[in-house]
Amino acid sequence: DFLCISLAHGFLQLRYNLGDKTVILQTSQKVHTEGGTWHTVRAGRVGNEGYLDLDGHNVTREAAPGMRALDARTDFFVGGVSSLHLVNSMATENEPTGFSGCIREILINDRELKLTASDAKDGANVGDCDGTACGYTVCKNNGTCRVEASGFSCSCPQHWVGHTCEQSAYCSQHRCGSRALCIPQPSSFSYICACALGWSGEYCDSKIAFLTAKFVGNSYIKYVDPHYRKRNLQHSRISLNFTSNQMEGLVFWMGKAEDEDNDFLALGIANGTLKIAVNLGERISVPLIYSKYSVCCGRWHAVTIAQNQTCIQVYLDEDLILFEDIDPQRKYTALNYGGICYFGGFEIGREVTTVTMGLFQQEFIGRIKDIVLFQDSKKIQLMKAEGYNVHNGDDGS
């Protein structure tokens, strides 16, 4: 498998192969290679459908029915590879040649790839395209960079301060606790504090402990399973109790949630009913929805989801409500979730609908308790996890 962006006879191309057939997309206009013109490129694939956009001009194409996942467990190369004979012959127009020019601001699945000597794994014959201390995006938030004898300085726009305009003026003198996050509120010329798990209060300076986690939106808990390496990933299981205050929300996501190829097992609420989503390696499963009655709002519900290779069983309030084999061919049978479990949502700034690729629409608002993984004899200890904006739900308020 591969995915490659390249120039061929002056045209930009996207080529990808998911294991059965190579798809080629090419822009209708040539790339200007003179005068130092910068171009913006967006390219990728959703399932077997590819898209390529050059400076706002878009072209899409869908591959023939077949494989829908890109299995490319290799390093990511920019501008060339360590040895050109390693390039798949179907990935380029003719003989592969290294790129000559400038590249900046690479985002892979919305995460920036930092092109620096300290961040890259390796490289050779790469120089600085800008040639000054200012470089590119040294000054954040539309700050203006000026080259000086000592290096550079940033002139910051209104509401931003700091050496590189990286800090909101509203948070420059905040009183939030040491582990809290300051969230600027420009409309009120102020800020609020997002408390780390185990802390509460206006400035997150009061220590708390609880067994029931209360999620109020923009909340999450990230739990790292200490027994992950000893788990039998062909037979996964999770159970918990929850009560929801809204008709939509992500209850839990069992998986890394870093890119679209990560395995996951997820539970949420969609239009007031249970929605389960599973990926064991190729995104071949259709989300499972139990719509016989609503699980919103106010009542406590007990849910258990068991994965036995490709068979999924779901129990709601001790009744078996779903039993489905998501892949009778047994191509992928293990839930390689990386030992990561999210509850209620994801890290602040990561939208649920984006991370789940539209499977779930928003964060969970409600309460969760009594979480048990696999056949463990003890419930997981929430207070030892990472999280923000989670409140004490033991009192039921």
C-alpha cells in the first residue's frame, strides 16, 4: 500500500494503492515553478475515494470497489526518500527523482508535521528556504516578525502577548492552578479555568475525589490501561453505568484516536438511542444502532460490550440487545486499542465529530461510574487517569 503526492510534467498528482489497484488523480492546471509562488495543496482519501486540491481547484475520484484502508506502517517521507529504488514503481510517472523546491506547513490528519532537525527522524541535503531568523510562522496568531541582530522579535496583534504572540492577553495574569488550563473569553474580556481531574473551584485550587464522574461538555477522561500488554485482544470487554442529559454524546472511545487507521470500540448516544462503532483494522463494520427505546434522559443504564474476535455482543440493563458478526471472513480479529480509553470526549481542542470522523456528534453530558475492563475484578480508578473539566457526580446533582 502507498499514498504519494508528486509532480509529473508540471502537473500535481496524487497516487494511492490500497492493496488491489493504483488510483491516479491529476490537477487540470500546471504548477507555477517560477517567481517563488507558493501553492496550497490538500490531498487524501476517505475509504477508497481520493481527493486532490491545488489552490482551491479540486478533483476527486473513487477507486473500484475493494479495499478501503491504507496499510502503510512505514516512515513518512517528504521531498524524497533515503534511496529512490525503494519507491514503488506505481507511485510515480517515470523514474523517481527527489523534489527541488520549498515545502512548509505540512498537516497529516490535522496534526502539523514539524520540519526541524530536532523533530524529524532523519534527513539529508535540506536547507532553510526562508534564510532569516523569522522563518515561517515564528510569530503566532498573525504576529509580525522582524529580524534583529539578536535574532527576531514579534509585533503582536491586539489580545495576544508573549515572545512569539503565543499567549492570550486575557490569560497573561491568570490565577488558575498549576495544572489547570486558562481558557480566554474575549467576549467578556476575561478567562475561565479548566480544572485538571481531581481539582475544582473557580481557580481549580480545591482538591476533590469521587467515584462518579460528571461530564458537563468540553470534558474528558483519558485512561491508560496498565494491563494492556497482558490482554487477549481477541476477546475484549468493557462495562459501565451511565446516565445522560442529552440526546447526543460520546460515552467512551476505546482506542488511540490518533489517525483513521487506529482500531477502536466506541459507545455513544445518537438521537437518544445507543450507537456502537467498531473498527478492527479495515473499517468494514457499519455502526450498530439499537433504537427500540431511548436511553435519554435522567435514568441510569448499565451497558456491557463484549468483542469475541469479530462477534460483538451488547447488553443493556442485563438484556442482550445486539449480537452481530461484523466480518464472517475473520480478516481482522483483535482490538488493538493501544491501552487507551477515552470517556466523555477527547483532549480540549479536539472536536468529537472530527476525531470520530462523524460517527459521533458531540461530547457526553451526564455521569459515568463503575467502569470495568475485560474480566477485571476491580473497577478502574478514575482519579489516577488524565482529564479536564470533570466534576464530582457522587451526589447526583
